[in-house]
Amino acid sequence: MDWRIGVIGTGAIGKEHIDRITNKLSGGKITALTDVNPENAKSAASLCGARIEHSDKDVINAPDVDGILVASWGSAHASSVLAAIGAGKPVFCEKPLATTAGDCKKIVDAEMNRGKKLVQVGFMRRYDRGYLQVKEILDGGKIGKPLMLHCTHRNMSVGENYTTDMAVTDTAIHEIDCLHWLINEQYVSAQVLFPRATKYCHPKLRDPQFMILTTESGITIDIEVFVNCQFGYDIECEVCCEDGVVKMPEPAFPTLRYKAARSVAMETDWKCRFADAYDVEIQDWINAAKEGKVKGPTAWDGYLAAVTADALVKAQGSGRVEPITTGPCPDFYK
Ligand code: NAI
Ligand code: ISE
């Protein structure tokens, strides 16, 4: 029997997930959904035939909903996730788990008090084939210990409502989660430099940004976040180790020879760039939930990311190197 899913937030990624659950993946079915924007709810309902509910709590408490998928704006995540934990239902929450470390901690505490893992956070890069290939090489140890990571996160453009801190909380949050998982180390400090601003950013946004994280053993990580780069969606990750360097593969496109030029296309947005990773991530969530388990990135991972994001946002303002203190991982999440 299909596992019955209720969706909260049916905008860009909400609709993407509804489409993949309805038309690509197996074992799940959307039975109810809600959105504060009725037009979005209506168009999402027409994709999957689900019932439209009035509020997130109505979705969460519906008897024909076994699990919840939260894809609303970040600021609305905490309240829906806490309500899902209260109802004892598994919940997949898009990143960020919550917009403050304090709210993430409330979710961690609620889940531990409930005594059962229920929360998976949408850090889908852990499911991406390229990152997994890099991780396998690093964990294999043949190129020695990591010393430096060079990463880029470039979006073609962003809207007027995208603010300087969102370069951390909305964009680099993916690297924040995925890089410490890649190298099995926690961060200890954060710094942000602002190069010359591009002419394409609106006056209130500082873009690009250069973020530097250091880890317990002194690995130095630089992340270029450039959200108005104009030319494509460009995610890179190179790890320089003692005995070699590993670079994440680029998505495959044919090389075109045409009019005295050689060119290779590239992705233009996250929907296509990480389509396979989202598929594996959501299928994994459904499969595990059907067995009564949650296997993916946890609420603790969401909390660690939020603490690091807080330090980077502080560093944006202070111009200094800011410490990152997370405390030990509770046994519940080990
Ligand atoms: P969006 O603005 O396209 O969609 C969000 C939807 O949530 C809107 O339809 C809005 O009306 C609805 N909404 C907001 N508050 C609500 C509430 N309290 N109850 C019900 N509906 C509510 O935004 P988008 O791009 O779909 O992002 C949604 C979330 O997914 C964000 O947290 C974002 O960071 C994350 N995201 C993750 C990506 C990834 O790569 N994993 C990619 C894009 C977004
Ligand atoms: C968006 O919310 C995402 O999560 C995308 O993966 C990221 O590339 C983009 O910068 C964010 O705005």
C-alpha cells in the first residue's frame, strides 16, 4: 500500500517533489496539501489529485496522512516540524531546518523527548553521485589527509528579496552541511570576505562573497558564493590532499564543435543539476519511513548547519574570524 504524504508549501520545490512522488518514484502518494497562497495549492493539487487543507496543522493531523513533507519558506519550517513531531509523524523538511540555531535546537529537543527519530532534513547533496564519488576516494585514504577545499556555488541570478545573509542561510547552507560530512570533521571558525560587488546585484545585496571555514585539524575551506553570475548554475568542489587532488565531476554534456568553436553546455538551475539527487533522497525517505525508520540527514545535522550559518552571518557583519561552537553530538543521533 502507498505511504500517504501531506505536503506543506507547494511553490517551486514543493511542486518538484509532488511531481517526482506522483510520476517518478514508487511507494508514496500525496493525499493532502496546503499553501498560504491558494493559487499555488490549486495548481499543485491538479498535479497529483490531492485534497487541499486549510492549514499545516490540518495536513499534519489528517488521518489519511502518514508522513509530512515541508517545503514552505524557511521561517515557517520550525512550527510545522514541531507539530509533526508532536503528532508522532515522520517529517521531511527542506533546508534550512529552521532559520535560527535556537529553533533547530527546539526541534532536536522535541525529537529526543519523543524518543524516536522522525525528522529528515533536505540536504540532498549527500545523495548526489558526484559528491559520493569524492567521499569514497577521501574515505579510502589513498590520497592522504585533506588539507584544503575549494568550492563554488554560483546561481545565474536572484530576485530582489534575496538578501546578503541569504548567501549563507539559503545558498551556502548546502556546502555547510555537505563539506563537513565529506571530510568527517567539524568546523571551528568562520570568516567572510566581500570582493568587488557585481554590477548585476541590487543595491542591498553584497554579491559575490568569499567564505572561509576552518576545521578541528586545520583544514581550510573556501566557498565562493556568487548568486548573479549570469552564465549558469555552477557547483564545484575540489579537495586538495597530501598525495593528490580530487575534483567533483561536472554534469555530462556533449562537446559541440561548431563555427570554429568548441563548447560544452552547462546546467542553469538546481532543479536539473540535482534532479537525480532529489529523486534518490525522496525515495530513500519513503522507503525508510515505510519500515518505520528515518535514515537521511538528521535534525542534529540541521542544528549543526544553523550554528555554522549563524557564525558566518556574524562574520559578514564583524569582518572578523568568528568561532563556531556546537557541543558534542547526543548519543541519540550517533
Ligand atoms: P517558493 O517561494 O517557490 O515556495 C514556497 C511556498 O511555501 C510558497 O508557495 C508559499 O506560499 C508557501 N508557504 C510559505 N509559508 C507557508 C506556510 N506557513 N504554510 C503553507 N505554505 C507556506 O520557495 P521554494 O524555492 O520552493 O523554497 C521552499 C523551501 O525549499 C525553502 O526552505 C528553500 O530554501 C528550499 N529549497 C531547497 C532547495 C534544495 O536544493 N534542496 C532548492 C530550492 C528551495
Ligand atoms: C535555493 O534555495 C537552493 O537551495 C539551491 O540549491 C541554491 O543553489 C540556491 O542558491 C538557493 O537559493
